[in-house]
Amino acid sequence: MDKTTVRMQQIALQTLANGEVDVILGWKKGDEWYDSYPVVINDINETAELIWDAFCVNNLSKYLITELKKNLRIGVFLKGCDSLAFNQLVIDNRIDSERVVIFGLPCPGMIDPQKVKHAGLNKGLLKVERTGDKIVFITKEGVKEYIGRSFDYDKCLNCRCPNPVVSKYMLSDAVTRTDEEQYFPDVTEIEKMPLEARYDYWTKQFSKCIKCYACRNICPLCSCETCVFDNIAAGVSSKADADCEQQFFHIIRAYHVAGRCVDCGECSRVCPVGIPLEKLNRKIIKDINQLYGDYTADTDIAKSPPLGTYKVDDFDPFDGSKQGGKK
Amino acid sequence: MPRIGAFVCWCGTNIAGTVDIEQVVQAVSEMSGIVYVKDYQYMCSEVGQNLVKTAIKEWQLERVIIASCSPRMHENTFRKAAKAAGLNPYLVEVANIREHCSWVHKNKEEATKKAIALIRAAVAKASLNTELIAKEIDVENRALVIGGGIAGIQTALDIAEAGYQVDVIEKSPSIGGKMAQIDKTFPTLDCSACILTPKMVDVASHPNINLYTYSEIESVNGFVGNFEVTIKQKARSVNLEKCTGCGICTEKCPSRKSKSEFDEGLRTRGAIYTPFPQAVPNVPVIDREHCLKFNTGKCGICEKLCPAGAIEFGQEDVLVTKKYGAVVVATGFDIIDLDKFGEYQYQNHPDVLTSLEFERLTNAAGPTAGKFIRPSNNKRPEKVVFIQCVGSRDVSSRGKSYCSKICCMYTAKQAMLIKDKYPDIEVYVFYIDVRTPGKNFDEFQRRAVEEYGVNYIKGMVGKIFPAGDKLIVHGVDSFTGDTLKIEADMVVLAAAAQAKPDAEVLGRKLAISTDTNNFFTEAHPKLRPVETHSAGIYLAGACQGPKDIPETVAQAGAAAAKVIGLLSKRKLVSNPCVSVVNEDLCNGCLSCLKICPYDAIAAKELATNNHGITSKRIVAKVNEALCQGCGGCTVACRPGAIDLKGFTNKQITAEVDALCH
Amino acid sequence: MSLKLEEKAISSKQQFEPLIVAFCCNWCSYAGADLAGTSRLNYPANIKIIKVPCSCRVSPNFVLRAFQRGADGVIIAGCHPGDCHYSTGNYFTRRRFTLFANLLEYVGIEREKFKIEWISAAEGNKFATVMNEMLDSINKLGPSRKLRDGRWIRQQ
């Protein structure tokens, strides 16, 4: 068995048994090779079913909001990106970190089942194992081995935080990534498009939207008790299939995570119609970084969120005569 | 849909000249909710107002639209009229069809169309208006003054004289502050103690003033009119009531190692001490760090000798919580540490002094009994060099970028005093600029030069080298470009004034802000110089920025006047257009709290029941007494849980929709 | 310009009567607009003002709503940074709408259509100039249905 999975099961057993936590949030393996789904367990006998593999893509931190309401102490497994979301939820007062024990999982990247399918590797596939960048496809016929990141989710290729920024127990060695980071190439690409082309691009993207709100539901930071788009009284919700409604939803959704988005890319991953939502979020992150200094949210919970603070000499695009701030 | 009445004003020809009133009346009468429309030449006149009042009653109007001049002009007039007719004043909306329409547009057709649109927006908003009631808050009619220097003393006296109770908190064992340390005051050269000590006595004896010396602010809660302040009275180890101030204990105390704070370390004091002879209260305090009894358990001489039995080694810090209607911060300033200014040899040479040390040295009640001598050899100096702007107007990290404001004048004063007593002493002043704005200030400084022959040299001192018993001052005269070497016997440094090191901590307790230099920030640099952003908290003296005594006293008086104005109201009326939280929608993220300029939002814990499990939930709570109604929180709130009364999300959206009709 | 072109320009101008919604803070820009009035400075009737207590009261929701309902331009006017009646409100306006304006441009909305301006109570002149310029630039852009709710018909 995978070394980390062994460690995971041990720590879950240990902390449940010694009463450090009441429940554990982790993943179990489903019927399919790509199916690793979130579970809440409180029975030490179930700890043997916990799993860590390249499909544990679901961020468990958002589940804490509901689970913590039961007044329990919770042990939770968090990857790098998950831990950023965890911190942002702490900043947002959504969870009480005192009652959470974090098991950190350095993450080499998660595998996109679609990419496996496109490569035709899914036929007869029983299991996929990953150690660092070595990926082993196990089928009835035998074993195929690949080295590299060609099966990683796109969002994982842009990962800026493979290692958890907060944890009580770290379950494996830190992942080191030496790839040269490109500065928001996806955003720059859109910024370079002519205005009309940009409008057409986004209108086309938004018009695909079926208002399923999966992007919002998966987003670890879209955690409002009642989302403004579900609140009739707020006067902004409309499920009408009109371009302007889609535009409104997507612009405001992106704006609502401004300064809080941890760039985990889950919104785009779950979008059933493939709207590149992260490109809206990342535009705002890029602007915040450029204008107000690097904001790595989530790593420093004492820091004021960029929209919760200001500097007297902030960059002022609305005043030609004085332009200060960090450019 | 409420019953709405609309009143269209001609404003003579001011509106009617450009806007077709008849057409407007016709269009308005067709708007939904409108049951009554009336136009009149001057709606703001008494006749006009009566039209409104009568119509409210006769037509049972539930909302009133006034289409007239700017609401900044007459909104209040019409609100009052509505109130007189029994309608809540906040059910009135004004459509600005003069300043924003008839006066800026020439084309009658366009202006008429726009006037109709503006009225439509007002109708849309008004139909969503709700009755708003200004709340009344009780005012606790006692004031708290933090700091017992000249600023705090003056503020307390002024408030007490007006008949209100004032408590003064002073951190050190006696009130008096920096002014008590000063020898003479500019520009009149009267003795500081002579003008200050009578005021100190007044404070102590005033029936309306209650002193808390050797005390600090522990915590502050509440809001304007209702502050709840916990004061920590540090253990003095001497009973304030029993002590007669005879002074035997301070005389006989065998510990003599501590440096006198009041004398800027130029002499030592006992472990039990009164800071200075005129101290108020004239009751000593035991410095437990240096007291033999506290350190070794042996001694207790003071206790044995005290004829009043006032020594109480067992005293402990006491916390007192009291309510106040207003708070004045008058915590004063400090001078900077000079450890980063090695070139001036301050740390190494006893004859290099700060200006404040110089004040003690020349003071008749000071360590030398006023004899002007060099601390190193007790001989009278022959050459004295003053250096101004030590750390002031210094943009490097070791200094302060601002001008300390008082140094030019006190340096001139000190130089003049030397020359006055000892005309044979040579006095030099190095300066960047001489800044003497103020009544009789420039004349004063010129006298130092012209009458007393003080040598002013524009230039900075590069370094001071001790040589034998002399201090060689290397400077540059920037007028001539000459390098100067002055063999001085004494150097006096005008060290920059700086905010108290704990200003930020106190600011946090009071929820008032400090600027980049840690001075407290006034509410408006020009128009509200003694107020802070927190209602009911005021500033006096150098805690707001460097100030001389006249300015400090003036500001203290101003702060006192503000306090008196506040306390004289038994009740405060709050602005009803404040934010309100829908607790069901609130996530408790407190984004609103972070941006509120008035600290009007706090976290509130709610117990919630979820399928039989009770858990706690945080929500935001608006303190209506503190909220000023800017509405910034409403935008920070993603789920729209916080809204602003009088400018709700729905009202503004309705206005947008109506304008886009 | 040939006669024909001129005619065309005139007729298209007649067809296109832009609407600009201006959110003005009560203390500075609304008063600035009042001053423009008292000084009888002209600006087009296409500009319609909504009073808000502070520019920081303006939510991006309102801006998008205005565009949906047929506004051709939206402008938020507030006190100059440092002069806010509520001391810090417009600093938040500045951050919020710096990001929001960038985001709108990123999804293809012309900068000219959404503006922020700092206009003090003494700047009646600036108020009129800003409004005139804004209308000019929107006229130059011509009619556009971007962000517009097709179901909402504006009566002109």
C-alpha cells in the first residue's frame, strides 16, 4: 500500500483512539479508478478505508463549516491548496481552527481523468498509482509507467502551493517544484486580445452557463449562509437564461472572491460546460499582486485582506495628477 | 403601494423657465402610487409648506415627493413640515430639479424629460422608504482626561469650571508633565513652575476633579456618551489619605541608586520618592524595583519612620471601572532616544545634553540649584553649542521626517538665558532653518541674535570629538562653505519630539487612529482639529503633534468646549440612517467590521439550534450610536446581510431602474 | 465633412440618446453638481444623478444593474482621496473599483463606459467638464448592447 495512505490510516486511528479528534474528514475509494470521494468517519474500524491517491482532488476544508457546527473536534486531511482555503476560512470567521487538527499532505498534483481517457489509457484500467511524477497505470493486462505531469489537471500545473501552509502532522516529505513559474500567462493572453474579441470570448463562455452554481458550491470560499444569488429579496438573483444575467452572475461571483480566492481552480474543474472561471479569478489576483503587493492570502492569517484595507497612497487610476502606490 | 403626493416647485422662473411644469405634473400624476400632485411657485415658502402639510392630512399621504432645489438646500425644511403634519420626516424624498436640471440644461424639452426622470427615481425610492426614528442615547455627564500635563490640566479645569465632573488619569506619580520640568517659557520668559503649579493645585482642590495618579487605562468599552473605562491604579505602597507629605521617608531612604526621572537622570533619588517638591499629590511612591524591602525583605525604614503610618508594602494594583460621557486624550510627547546619533557623543560624554536635561540643569530647583555648570567637572562652561533638528526633519530611518516645531524657540530661549546670566559665555546655534511663526516669536529669536549676540550658524554638525576636557564640534557654515571647529564645553541637542511609545496601544484601546508617526489623528486636519474619528473622544496637546504651550492650552480649551457641549446635552440624538444587520443572512465574516471607520460594528455571538445541536455562531452587530451611515459595510458584505437605512440596496436599485425607465 | 456624412452623423446622434447614471456622494460630488447648477454651467441632460452618502456605498451590483437596464455609461463620483467625509470611505471605493473596472475591461467593456471621478464640493466646473467629456466619449463609442438586458426596453 501507498506509504502516505498507511500513515494516513495510522494517524486517523491514533487521533480517534486517543480522543484528540471526534471525527475524521478524509477520502475513500469508490468503484472506479478515478473515484476518491470525501467521507466523514468517527469509527476507528473505518480508518482502514481511508485513502490517498492522485484523485483526492476534493478540498475538504469547506466541509468543516458544516461539521464544526456539531461541536466536534475534527481531524482533516489537507493538501497545499486546501490549506490555503482553510486559512482563508479562518480569516473569514467561518471555522474555528481551535477545534481542527490538520494532517498535511504535500501534493505532487492530481490526475485529470479526462486526460487519461483522451490518452486512451482508461481501457481496463484498474488503478492508478502516483509517486512524485511517476505514474503507474495498472490494468488487467499489465502495468504502464509514465514520468511527467502530462496527466495533471491544468490547475495543478499552475500550482503555487503544493505543500500545506498549516498542519499539525505532516504526513510525507515536502514536494519540491523547480519549474519556472510563469506570471499569469493565461490572463495576459486574454488581456492582449482586442476589446471586442474579449467581449465575444467571454459572452460566448458565459452563454454556456446553465446556472447550476457548481462553481459556487465547490468554491471553498463561497461559503455564505445564504448566497446573494439565492436570496430573492436581494434583487440580484435571476435564473433567467439571458446573457446579461450570466454576465452579472459571473462578474459578481469573481468579484465576491476578490482578495480571497486561493486559486485552487476548483470552479473551473467542476464546471459542466467548461467555462474557464479561474481566468476571471486569476485576473483579479494578478491585479491585486501588481497593485497592492503580493497577496498570498491565506499564508498569513494576520494580514488584512486587500479589500479590507487601503493605503493612502494606493495606485489611483482615477486621478491623473497623483499616481502612487506599488505598480 | 403607499399613497404618494408630489409637490412640484417652480422656484419662480428658476425651474419653471426651463422645465415645463404642466407637462411634469401630467407625467407625475400618471406614475404609480401618486394620488396627489401640486405645483406652486415657491414650495419652500410658508404658503408652499402649508400646501404640503394640508395635503398630507387631507389626502392621507404616506410619502411625499418634493421636486425642487437641491435636498442640501431644503430637505430639512420639508422634513420638518412633514413631521408637523404627522408624517415621519424620513418618508420625504427630494427630486433635485433645479441645481441638477433646470440650471444646467437649456433645452426645455430635454430638461422637462429629465425632471420627470428624476421625479420618477424619487418616487421609486420613496415607495421603499420606511419610517426612521432617531434614537436618543443617554449621556453620562462625567468626563475623563487621560494625561496630567498642561493639556490635561487645562482641559480638566475648563470642564470642571463648567460644572461637570472630571477624572484625570496620570501615569506617573504626579501631574505636571513636561511643563513642570521646564525652567522658563518662551516668548515671555516667565518661570514655568510659577504659572503651572497654581493650576496643579487648582486641579487637586477642585471639587469637580478627581485625580488618579500613578494610574493607567486598562480597557475602554462603550461609545459616545457611554464609555466604560477600567482604570488600573498601580500600587503606590503609600496610603494617599494617610500621608501628610512630611518627606521623612524620602529623606531617610537608604537606597539612592535610582535616577530621578523628573531631573532627567541628572541626579539620583530614593526608592521611596516624590518626583519633585511641588508634586500633586504630594505623596511619595515606592519604586519597588529598587526598594530594599521589596528586594531583600530587609529595611522597612520608611515604614518605621512614617509618623502617619501611611506606608503600605502590601498594596496591590486596583482596577476601577467608571462610566464617562466623553474622553479627552492628552498624553503628550517624548523626545527621541539619541542612541542612533553616535556622532554627537551623547551616550559617551556627560557634557552633551538634551534640551530637556538643560532645562533641569538651569532650573533653580534642579540638581545644581540653578548653578550653570558642566556635569563633567562642575565648572562653568565658556562655550556652549546648541544643535537644532537632531532627528527632526530627518528622512533617514533614525530620525523623524517632521519638524518638531518647538525647538527653534526653546533653543533661542536657552541661548538667551545663558547670555542673560553670563554674558561672557560664547553661544553658538547650528540650525537648518529658523522657524518662528507665532505671536512675538520672531521678535524673540531676533533678540537672541541682536541683543544677546548668540551666534547662529546655518549648517549641520558632522561630528563631535571629545578632546581633553573639551568637545570639538565639527560643523559647516553653509553660507560661507567654511568648515568650523568649535572647542565647546557643553553641547545641547534639540532632540526631536516624538509620540509616546505606547500611543498606539492606547489608540487601540480607545479605537482612535494614529498617523505614520504615531501621533493621534484628528477627525479633520482643518475643521475638526480636536475631535477624533470616534465620537466623544477628543485630543488635546502634543499627543496630536508637536505643540508649544500656548497652542496646547488653546487646544485643551477647545477640547474642553467640545466636551462641555456634549455633556450639556442630557440625551444625544443619533442619525437614523445607520446600517442594520440581517442576522439570518450574516456569515460572521466581519468584512464589514474591518472597514468601518468608526468601529461601529462588533461581533455578536448567537446560539443556534441545528437539529438539536446547539452551537455558537458569530454575526455582526451595528452600534447605532457610533454608525455614521457611510454605507461602506454594505458593499463589503457579500451576501447582502448588512444594509443602510435610508439608502438600502433595494432603494438604490429602484432608483437605477427608474432612471433607466 | 461632406454634407451627406454630416447628415448621417446628425441622424445617428438623434437616434442615439445615451443615458449616463452618476452615483454622487452626498458631501463632495453631489454638492459639486449643485455648484455646477448654481454657477449655471451646462452639461447634457443625459446625465442623471443618484445621491449616495459616500462613494463607498456604491456596490458593483448597482453598476451592473444600470448597464442591464440600459445605461450607456456609469460614473461614480466621490470626494478626493483624503477628503472623505467619513475619512476612509473613498479609499475603499478606490480599491474596489480599481479591481472592478479592470475586471469589466477584461470581459470586454470599454473603459469609457465606466468611470470613477474625484470631484469636490468646490469643483462645479470639473463636474460639468467630466460629464461633458464622458458623454462625448460615449457618443463616439456609439450605441452598444453590452451587458444590456434584452428584455428591458428603455423609453426614450
